[in-house]
Amino acid sequence: MDILRIRKILENKESELKKRIYSKSLADASKSSIPSDRSFELKQVKKIQEAIERIDLGDYGFCASCDSKIAEDLLLREPEADYCEHCEADENQEISRDSVD
């Protein structure tokens, strides 16, 4: 796996998200209205920053839940992924169960 390439992808995604958040902030300020919802973008920026930190610590590419290697094709599709496909599916099932209750 080319960690330098993935790090660059993460840095570019972070930069684009920050630009989007900033432009939304400017648009909201000019409208003098209720600010647009930026929580999704802010969460994404945080996930990206955490992935870059995992690269720096040498922990990148390992599942935060079971410590197994995350599939390279998943990391290429979603470089900020912190769970393997199995644990991500378990997490999504848990969330959907909680939302039903």
C-alpha cells in the first residue's frame, strides 16, 4: 500500500472540505440567516485528521475495533476508514437497531 499516496489523498480531501465549510460560512454571513448545517463536513474533516494521525503513528490501515488489517481496496475508496468491512457492518447494524428502539 502506498501510504504517501493515501496521505496526499487525505490531505486533498481535508483541504476541499475546509474550503467548502469556509465558503458556506461566508454565504451564511452574507445572508444574515440561520447558518447552514456544516456538522457532516466537520465530522469528515475530523475523520480525515484522525486518519493522518494514524499514518503518523504507524497505526494506519488497522481496524479500530478488531485490529485486523483493513482491505486495501476499502482504504483506496475511503482512505479515512477506521474499521474493516466486517466491523463497519456490525457498527451499522448497531446504529440501525438503536434508531428503531
